[in-house]
Amino acid sequence: MAQYIGYVEGARKEVHRLGNRVSGLTATAHGWTAGASVRMWYDRDAGEDRIEVRLDHGSDGTESRILWSGTASEARRFVDVGELKQLADTEDIP
């Protein structure tokens, strides 16, 4: 049974992909010089979903940095745009 669903749309029509507690789901988008990925999986120790957001150097794949990582309940705090701006203003993200 699917616990996660991902969507992607490019030059062709939109497609969906499913993930479950075992497989999780990773969505990645890369340009030549920058990229981003989001990974979701079930954390048995926390008893809930985890989310990790990464930024990287794109297709050359040389380096990636975690922008944010936490549980689903922690992620809910950042749904409000004002709180996202506050995170960006206070975190040291080179």
C-alpha cells in the first residue's frame, strides 16, 4: 500500500510515482549547475515519517548539503510562509 506519492511534469505529461514504508520516496530535479531533492521515509524509531531536503551542484553531482531534515510533525511548523522566511533568516546556509 502506498504511503507516499510523487508527481513530476516536464516536456511530457505529468506522471505519478508511489512509495511505501519500506521503499520511501525520493524526488530529484537537476539543472546543469544546481539541483534539489526531497526524500521521505518512515522512521520506525520516531514512529512517523521523516523528510530530508537537499540542495546540490546539479548534474555534476559533486556536493550536496542538507537544507532541512526532520519528522513530519516538525515539518508542519514550516508550512506557514512567515516561519519559512524566519528559518532562512536565522540558519547559516552557505
